[in-house]
Amino acid sequence: MLIEPNRANVCFGCGGGNPRGMKLTFEQDDAARRIIGRFKLGAEYQGAFGIIHGGVIATVLDEVMGKVCRFRAVRAVTAEMNIAYLAPVRVDQELVVEGYEKEMAGRNLHLIGEIKDVAGRILARSTGRFVVVDQTHQTRDEATEKASST
């Protein structure tokens, strides 16, 4: 199943409603329980010397791991994330990004994200702990935010 940017979502990484956002698209592989993205990152995302900025790499890894929550039909937020930058991610390089679950313990989802080149060499790897948020709290917080902004 293809996960395309939603125009109503203003998320910098995956939303379609953010004019400056990345608008990342992913595939959901239900059989393997993996989220997969295939794309190139252009020169607008570089740090120096034709290499993608480390913060952008972190954003892509956070996004792919966040999408893994779909397999459990929950919403979760990033609580911790560790990244190993293993090799340069070059501007306009064909990339394969994968996210999958390592384990779930209580409200904590432990996830893995990887950025690979087309040959399968891992360029960056992340581990993350995502905490499942209570939908009633989220709704209450959104209502409080709307009331305070009027």
C-alpha cells in the first residue's frame, strides 16, 4: 500500500500541506511489516561537499520509524532516537529507506530505521523508542490549544 503525503497534514517530513516540507512517500509492506521509501534527496538538503545534512538524515529516519506505528494502529511520538552515520549520503543518490519494529513493551515501541544505497549497503541506521499517546489526551490537548488560540 502506498502512503502518500496528505494535503491536510503539515508535517515537515511526510505532510502534503507544508509548502517547505519534504513530502516523503512510503510503501507499507503488510506481509513483512516494514515501511519502505525509495527516493533521492536533492541539493537543497545538503550540509556541505555534496553530502546530505545529518539533521535531514535524522528526519528521514524518524519519519520511516514513525510510520511503523501503523502496523499496531496507534499514534506514537519519538521519545528517544540514536543514529549511526555509517557512510556519506550523497546528494541525488538513489536511496532505500526501511523501518521496522524490534519490540513493544507497554506503551514503548522500539523501532529500527535504515537508509541504504541501491546495492543494499547501510549508510545510516537509527534506533528509536516511540511512546504510544492516548487518543483522549491528544483530543483534549488539541481542544485546549484551539480554545487558548481564540
